[in-house]
Amino acid sequence: MMMDAMSADMKSTPGMDMMDMSVMQACMDACSACEQACTVCSMQMMDCAPACMNCADMCNTMMRSMMRMQGMTPAVMMSMLDACIAMCQMTMDACMEHADHSEVCKMCAQACKACMDACMDMKNMMMAAA
């Protein structure tokens, strides 16, 4: 039901009528998972914690923005996706420094990678639809 409502909302937004909702849903799911992983990782208070907290916020903002498309344009969405990818990359790199001795950091790095991949899939879908 939520996806149907989002589809209708998205289709009415200029420039967004060709979006593939399954790619968008996968991106929102990856952002949500990354937000959760980064929040947990930040509680370890290692030197990756600030990056994790910022990444959690970025992923939450990305996900919420995709849920309310009013006022969005393809250019704004692409910029936000780029920012989310950059934040996830930085956080993944920081967490990988601890991945050998911290399962939480390893899990966080994997979630960041999955989020980067999903955001890139979203960007690629948007570019193909343009």
C-alpha cells in the first residue's frame, strides 16, 4: 500500500515519472540498514564514531527525502545521492580500519558498501530514465 501511494506521488513530480519503484525501495532499505548499523557502531566510541554518526544522519535524510518526493527534482536527488555515497565511502573506510578486531565495525562497513551500491543503482536508474 505504501509503495502504491509513493508511486502515485512520485509519478506526479516533474521529471520523476520514469522511476523504477523497486530500485527506489531497495535504496531506501539500504539507507535504513546503514543508518542502523552506523548508529550501533558509533556506540563503540572508536575513532570511527563521528563518521558513523554523520553517516547515520545522512542515510536517514536520504531515505526520508525519497519518501516525500514533493519539491524534489532529479538534479537535487542526484546531488543527495552523491552526498550519501561520499559519506558512506568515508565511513566504510574508517570502519575497515577496525574490521579485523571489531565485528560491529565490519558489519557497519558492509552496510555502508551496500548503501553506496544501492545509491549508485538509483543514480544509474535515474540517468537511464532521463
